[in-house]
Amino acid sequence: MRGSSSFQGTKINPTRFHRSQIKFYLLLIPISIFMLLPVMFVISNAFKPIDELQRFPPTFIVERPSLNNFRYIMQVASGTGVPMSRFLLNTVAVTAVTLVATILITGMTAYALSKKKFRAKEWLFKVNQAALMFVPAAVGLPRYLVIINSGLNNNFMAHIVPFLAMPVGLFLVKQFVDTQVPDSLLEAARIDGAGEIKLMYKVVFPLIKPALATVMIITFQAVWGAVEPSTMFIEDDTLRTFAFYLGSLTAGGAPMMAGVGAAAGMIMFLPNLIIFIALQSRVMSTMSHSGIK
């Protein structure tokens, strides 16, 4: 009884505002504002005219909002012979195809490594764990050789293939399958006549949605802003991506490039922010079940 009395005056998980929550708001609101400052700065910079961007000391909030930075991005694209919409469409197509393919490959591979019995299963998973230690720069040359020797240079698939193997995604999903997909449920589904394909898409995939959402965020962030495939493997401008186009604009040293860089930074940042906000609850669920604390 004494232990229960310590909770008097505090409501656990209230469905509406309760005065016991005030102490948490006093801590969380200042932290939230502090975390939002970089986001506000990126958005504010995108709308600053050149004179404000070059001001020292810099201002945090734009004083005279302008769309000139975005207009300049579209004007330069129209002068290259390839419309900006083509670069953007390429990026959307590459991102969508890579997301779908990565989710399918990662989900099926994690299921096989977790629930199937075959030779070298443990060894293969250890290889994946070892791959977690390599930074992207370390696999740049092997990736280049694979793409070139496969004949995928100057091909749309050159944007997709380098991002299909995601060791961190496979590790997260495999750990999630271990803890969230019971063997008894799979056996019950097999007794009911479910084949392996139906088992995957009717039983396993619905149970591991949080982990797949995490893989989706990781993959999206990698693909959306990737410039390496367009730089290293693509020669045809009509096959290049939006990130490459924006990067080529900001490579110059003209004063106007500061505004273009600010606008490009916001364009590349906002989709990442939106998709993370939309899926963040599933990411937290993945972290709590994958052995990462």
C-alpha cells in the first residue's frame, strides 16, 4: 500500500492533459525548441536574398523573404536542354523502385536467416555483421567495379543496384523477426495450408512493419541525396538525378550560388524530415525490439 501511495496525484498515461504532465512539458518544450532551430534555419536561409545570406554576422530569421533562389534553379535547368522536371522524375522513380526492391529483399532475407534452416546460415549472418563495420567510402571501388563489369554504366539500374544491399537494414529486420514472429504462428499458418509466399506476405510482413519502416527511412535518406551514381556511372544527362543537378549548380563560386545552395539544401532536406515524422513511431518500435538500446 505504501508503494501505491507514491503514485497518488500522478496519472499514468493520461488520455488528456493532466497537471502531473506539467513537469515533463517544462523539460521537453525547451528541448524541442532547441532541436527545431536547425530546421528553422535551413528553411529561413532558402528564402533569403543574396545580401542577407552574405551578411555578417548572419541573421537567423529571413527579413525580406524571396523566391528568387528557387526561380534561379528552374531558369538554369531550362537553359541546359534538360528540364528540371526530368531530373526530379528520375529521382522519384529511382527512390520508389529502390524502396520497394530493398523492402522485399531485406524482408525475405531476414525471414530466411531467422526462421529457415540451411547450411552456412550463421556464417552468412556474420558476414552481414562484418559489413556493418565498413564506411561507404571503403566499398566505393568494389561497387564501381561491380557496376562497370556488369554493364550497368550509363544505365538507369546504376542508380538502384548500389543501394539494394543494406547490412544495417538486414540486421535490424532479422533481429525483429527473431523476437516478433513466433514459430508457433508460422506452424499454424502452414497447417492451414499457407505456402511460403503467402506466409511471407500475409503473416511475416504485417508483423515486421515497424522494422520495414525503419529500413524505408534509411534507404530513402541514402537514395534521395545520392550523387555518386550520376557522377561515376552516368554520362547521359537525361538519366541523372535531381541531387546531382542541384550539386552541379552549387559547385560554382558565383555569389548567386549561395542562394541556390540554400534553396537546394531545403529541397533535399524536407522530404527526409517528412518521411521521418510520418514513420518515427514505427522506428521507435524497431529500436525497442532489435537489441539496440
